[in-house]
Amino acid sequence: MEALAKAIGLIHIAASIALLNGLLTTFGQAKIVSTAIESIARQPEAADSIRSAMFVGLAMAETSGIYGLLIAIIMLFANPLVNQLVSLIG
Amino acid sequence: MPLNVDNIWILDIFGIEVWITETIVNSWIIMAILIALAIFIRIKMRKFKEIPTGFQNLVEAGVEMFHNFAQNTLGEKLLYISPWFFSIFVFIFSSSLFSIFGLRAPTADFATTGAFALATFILMIVLGTRHKKGEYIKSYFEPHFIFFPLNLIGELAKPVSLSFRLFGNMLSGTIILTLYYSLTPIFVQIGIPAFFHAFFDVFFGAIQTYIFVIISQMYVKTAAD
């Protein structure tokens, strides 16, 4: 039982580390949006094409954040290695 | 709203178990609604006039908006494929609206998004070989035939990232709403979740649908053009 508790604690720490990539993802997305707003302010007549390009770029930059989220979800809810971890600790 | 996908019943077809999950039933419901809407519009179309009014105006505006959008991203040569993308657009958007009613959205299951991404992948290969013939197969061996594994991995990563993006976004909304419903007392569950639903289902659903469709169109265009 104690080994299972330790394993769950370790898995939660690992999931939170996997979610830390949100820091860099958010930073990159902020950079994309700030550059897009700058270019819209410079050329308001090109706002529509800049906006659609910005959305595609945001989606591309979001991919790594989504991968981190999925890894965290798989580790928390569908972890295939819990039994090995418990037998290793206990 | 539980987190795991429920199994409603198990069919047994010649010794092979076929699982009918909640996702499949929900997507059947959406398909039934969309087919009924399509038949309704088809019957109404017999009475359509030269100068549109009322309901005809709405339908024509929707089709024309998507036609212009597809013309900008796909180009004239591939425009005949745009009805497929319109049906994907309508299905994904209505399935993300489906979780407003407290049911599980079919796009919050990897089976649905994986199937759509696989369809885009097959479309890329078929249209690439149809429009560029041998040049498409040759593009896997550019600039040199040693680069074939790298090109193959790059091509296989496209449907994977496409499906994981939609799945992750929809699943995160479902998880946050499930946490809210299970952690809060009953008197804050009236009214306040409407804002969460408006943000996670309607707003994120619309943006992710737009992004899924525009990125699949870009992939098909780069493969075929």
C-alpha cells in the first residue's frame, strides 16, 4: 500500500513536470500575437490575411503544449507502468 | 460526466467483439440530426427563387462563405473537394456544441479525431498521386534517396499532430468541466457553468474546427499542387 502511495506521488510529480512546457508554449504564442498586432497596426488593410495566418501559427505553436497535456493525462489516468513502478519501490 | 468513455453494449460478430461506445452513439445522433437537416434543406430547395429571401438567404450565405474560404486556401484546381471539408466542418463544430447538453462530445475521443486525420492523410496521398502522378512519389526521395525515412516520418507526423491537437483541446475542456461539476456544491452549478461551456465548447470548438479544416486544406494543397 505504501509503495502504491509513493508511486502515485511520483506520477503526479512527473505529470506536473510534463505540464511545465506550457511556459514556453505560452511565451511563443504571446510572441506570435504581439508580432501580428504590430503588423496589423502598421498595415490595417491586410488585417484579414494576417489574422488567418496568426491563427494557423498559433495552432502550430500549440502542438507541443497539447503533447505535454496528453502525456500528463496518460500518466495520470491510463498509466501502463504503475505495476512495474510499485514492484520496483516495494 | 465521467472521464472515461462508457461502453454501452458489446456486439458479437463471428467471434469478434465490437464495442459500441458512448462516442459512437453520440456521433450517430449528430449524424441523424445533420442528415435530417440536409433532407429538409433539399426539400426546401425546390421552392428556391432567383432572388433569395429568408431561409434561402441563410443557406446561400453559409455555402458562399465556405466556398470563398476554400477558394482562398485550396485554389481553383482543387475546389471540387471543398464539399468534403464543409461536411467535416459542420460535423466537428456540431459535435463540440454537443457537450453543452452535458453529453460527451465525440471529438473528445481519439477514435473520432484519429479517423478524420486518417481521412485527410488518405486524401493527401490520393490527390497527390492523381494531380502530380510520379512527381508525388518522387517528392519522398528529395533531395536524395537517403532522406526517404526522414520524409516518411515528416509525412506521418502530419495526421498525428492534426488529430492530437483537436483531441487534446476538446478533452481539456471536458476535464475542466468535469472537475468543476464534481468539486463544487450544488448551488453554484446553476448558471455559472454556462460561461465555462460558452468558452470551452463554443469558442474553443469554433477555433479548433477552423484550424483543423484550414490545416487539412493546406496539407492537401501542398501534396497535390
